[in-house]
Amino acid sequence: MGALTGYKVLDLSILVQGPQAAAMLHDLGAEVTKIELPEVGDLGRWLTVAVDDDRSPYVEANNRGKRSVTLDLRTTGGKKALQRLVETTDVLIHNFVPGTTEEWGISYQDLTKINPKLIYAAGSTFGPEGPNSKREGADMVGQAEGGIVSVTGHDDGDPTIVGAVIGDHFGAQNMITGILAALVHRERTGEGQRVDVSLVGSAIYAQSSEMTYTMLSGKAPGRPNNNHPILRGLVHRCPTSDGYIYLLGIPEHLWNDFATCIDREDLMDDPRFATLVLEQENLDTLRGIVDEVFPTRTTDEWDERLQRWGQRYGRVKTYDEVVTDETNLINGYVVEVEHPEYGSITVVGNPIHMSATPTKPAVVAPSLGQHTEEVLLEAGFSWEEIDQLRAEGAY
């Protein structure tokens, strides 16, 4: 039994923002049915591992455990089928461009006439209102228009996106939060509601500290340049002889141990450095010191020494290292599973641990339309009605 066991979710969304939100609801126990366009499906199905390998990282990561139903929601039959499904649905998710569902007759206003308790979650790039609302976009647009790209990289280089679809992830997490809050409200009042979440708004919220710095100081924090633009401690990327270590600042009570750790006992109790907040000149001097010291040992050696002296740091790990890390495997952040088609594989687990209602990531993502007739029969359609839907091109 999961926390959301018994709840039904219809996922009309594509790619990452909506599908990842629906995937989390599934891991929390909900039953999720994915609605896809016949013969095309989620656009993520076309973003494959390689030209000669049609497995899709986007589909496998964000749609495991869902059932796939093909419906053309632009047709009368497709809309009729969706309306029938909505009658017993708790949450509907989509990330169509604002105005699309109104054109198709499946807007919030249309569907809540059928089910007033429906939680209707709409994702977008720019938000539901304003001059940019109807512009199409995806993760990179959210990163760019939300300010993330402008503060990523180095001063002597071009701005760059983050190396993951982090904008979509922010949007998915905020959508999940809104949906869960709406479900709590419905439990109290019996009232459904609409939840709107955008990539740009989520990117701005994710940078609330840095954005507030700009609003307070009147200037942008700038790019990190391997450090953090508004933290004045030793938040610094240190090159080792075979990799990198990131230091997370050295508070005063850890300074002498740090000086010992790097074999610079001469710096113990040095007032220039024995504080979490340093003057810029002293910070630059300290960065120069560690940049000379850290290349003298391997990452493993620094890992052992920094742990021994109780320092705050992180190894800069590759994806290969992350997915084989013992701690990540023990905590279930990465899970080894048996796939019925691919055999033994490793998948991303769920980062949330719950003592009474454990999360449980699924293994298999559905093939396109795999469960169409099964779901329609459960919704009360007869075989004659299903045949008619097929004849009309509804699925």
C-alpha cells in the first residue's frame, strides 16, 4: 500500500515535466494511465538511445509502471472516451500549450462539469497568462528565460545550460506539490481545483536566494566560476591529480583540522582564513593555496583525508560512478531490477523514503497503446463501442 493507493491519474503530458510528475505519483501508489496520440505517442519515444537502438531514456525514466492508452483527443470519439475516463479520475495532468485543451473541448471548465472533484494540473513553459503564454518551449527554454543560463559557466566563456533537464525537473516537482496540496484540500472540502505550473516560474523559484540577492543589491550575482557567486567562504572546485573535489566552505570550528588535513599547520588559527565568511582578497589567496595543494594527491586520497578530518566536501562523480556508488545503491537511489525484455538493468530509484507507505519504483514502461482496450473496458465501454471508436479513428 502506497500513500496514494486508490487514486487514479490520467497523464496526457509528454517528455519530462508532466510525465515525471505522474511517475512520482505512481511511485507513491497511484494508478497512472498515460494517454498518447495514436501512431505517434509521447514525443519522448522518438528520442532514442541511438539510431539503431529504439529504447528511449525519456520514456523508460518517466513512464515506468503506467498503462498506455492511445486516443486522438481532437476527435469526437477520443474526447468521448476521455470524458468517460474522467468520471472516475482523481488527477489529470497535461502540458499542452495554453489554449489547446480549450480548442479541443477538454479544458478544466469542460471536464469539471463531468467530475467536480477533479484535480486538473496544467504545465506550461511561461505560465497560463501574459504575452508569452502561448509560446511553445521545453526545458532549455525554461532554463534560458528563467535566468539559469545567464548564471551558469565562466566569466571568460559563453553562458550555458545545465547538463540535465533541470528546468523540467523543477516544474515536475512543483506540479507534484500543487497536486498533493489540492488533494489535501479536496479531502477537507470535497472541492477539486486547477493547478498551474510553468518551467519559467519553477526556474525562478529554484533560484529564489540568488534572485533575492539581485533584488536586494541591485546587481546580478554573476557566474559561479567554479565557486558560488554570493557565498564568501571556500566554496570551491579543487583539481586533484586525477579528478575534482568540491569544498563546501570551512567554518571556524573546522579550520584547524582543515589546515592539518592539507599539511599546512602553519595556517592554523590564521585570522585571514579561520572563518566561514572571508574578505575577497583572503578568499582569493586561500583558493590559490588549495589549488596548489590538491593536485598533489588523488581524489581517493583526498576523500580519505577529508573524511578523517571531518570536512564538508563532495567528489565530482561521473554518471558511471554515481550509478555504482554503494551508498546510492543501499539507499535505493539507484536500483538493480530484472526487466522482462532487457534482463538485469539498473534504474533510477525513488529519492523519497516513507516508513508506513514505502515508495516503489516500477520497472517496465508501456509500449504505445498497450492497454487501450483494457482501460476502455474497465471504463464501461462495450466491445461494440470500442470497435466504433477504432472505426472513427479515435485510437
